Amino acid sequence: MRLFRFLRPIRSAPVARERLQILLEYERNLVSQTDLIAVLREEILAVVGRHVDPDKVQISVERGDKFSILAVDFEVPNMIAARM
């Protein structure tokens, strides 16, 4: 009878398996996010580096609980001052 099923002790193997699956999924997402940030950083540096000095490009990452911020700082030469 399934009526008294709740009286049986809960086996720990299924619970441990489920917790491990959740942990592995979390770590995969974290690794893929790190890879994404690295790819974005390299692509931004390549594109911006074609137009400005790549040594003056600064890329920083701030990690938060719900999202990360990728900030890019670089100097844009003033073309009007360069012509004078």
C-alpha cells in the first residue's frame, strides 16, 4: 500500500544525487559565464584596438549576485584638435 509510504525513512542516495546534479549544473553555468566574459573581453579589445591604441584600453569585470558588469575604458582621440 502506498498509503503508509511516508512512514518509511527517506533514502539518502536519491537526495544526494539530486543535490550533486544541482551543484554540477551551477558550476557549468559559472564556467560558461567565465568563458563568455573572456570571449567578450578579447573581441572588444580586438575591435576597439583597430581604432585606438590597444595599450590604453582597460577592461574590468565586476561580479554580482544576479549579474556581472563588463566595463570598457579607453581614450578617443579628439580629431578636431588633431587637425589644428
